[in-house]
Amino acid sequence: MVTKEEVKHLGWLARIELSDTELKRYTSQIEEIIKYLDKLDTIPLEQFKPIVAKKKFADLRSDEPAGFEGDALGTKYRKDGFVKGPRMV
């Protein structure tokens, strides 16, 4: 069983504030998800063979280095050569 304190701790880890109604709603939703996952754990999988890929991943494309002519960081036209980020307020 999932407690409100555990959901509150998850909210703290995610850096979001949860109201009491949200805590109640998310607690019940997480419990339903766990029940569903428990139901999936009861499925017998011994009769199924794992899927094997027909192609090797190395055969999908050649892995050769190529040059890049663009300006990914936006420093090409700056005099100081630094990356300009968003203004901190």
C-alpha cells in the first residue's frame, strides 16, 4: 500500500508541491498502477521464446565519422566565442 507520505516524498524529489487533494488522487492512482503491474507479474512466460532480431544492429547503417559544418552552439558569430544563455532574473 502506498502512503501519502511516500507520494509527498516523490513530489519533493520531483521538486513539485502537491496539495492534499492531489496527494489523495495520486496515491490512489499509484496504487492502481501497482495493482496492474502485480497482475502482469502473474502471467506465465515460460511457454514463450524470446524474440530474436533478424538483423544485427551493426548492419543497419555504416558507422563512419562525418564532418559537421554548422554552428551547433551559436558561437561562430560571437566576438568572445562564448555561448550566450538565457538571462537569469
